[in-house]
Amino acid sequence: MVTVDLSRLGYLHVRWTSGAVVTTVEAIALKARSAELSAGRALPMLVEMASMTWIDRRATEIFAALWPLARMALVGVSPVDEVIAAFYAARHTHSCPTRFFTSLDEALTWLTSESPKWTAPTMSGF
């Protein structure tokens, strides 16, 4: 399951439940809710991965399609989260600057900074 909210600081905040299995249905719902909340603006997005279990191939294609985001910070709590993020990054081109973090505070600092540096995706942190 996923929740998507617009934070008081103006970024989209996505929270996956622990052990989430992300299917096409969840990916479509996430994009629809994000579009509704952003009202045509390119906003930053914070994604708390919360020890995801798996993302199906079609869901990754939906996430890889162009959508209006200023930048995206992925926050993971386990090595599995980092592997999922790196696997996705290796197969898809990000449409905005994207980084993986293990610290929510560091992710928020980067996400809400004026002009974050683009960092190419890597296994050791992107």
C-alpha cells in the first residue's frame, strides 16, 4: 500500500508500507494521486521505500515514463531498498535529478535545497 500527500514544504511525500509489493495498479494510483496533488507543477518528491519486497516490471515502466517532478529523493532502510533502487536506475533513465539516501534528514536537505547537484545513479548511493 502507498500513501501520497503534499507536504507543507511543497513536496510530494510518498510512503510505501513495509514489505510492499508494487504492481501496475499501485503505480498507476501513485501517478494519478501525484498529478492531482501537483496540479500541473513540477514538484520535488520524497519516497520512503520502507523495505519494499518487489516492484513488477510494468510498474517500473510506469514510474520511468515522463512525469513532472523537479527532483526525487529515495529513502531506504535496508540493503534490499538500495538494490531495488539501483536495479531500477540501471534500466531506466530518470527524468529528474534522483538520489538514494539512508537518512530521511539528508534526503530532505537535498530535496528542499535551491539547486541540488545531479548525481548519477550508482549502487553505492545515487
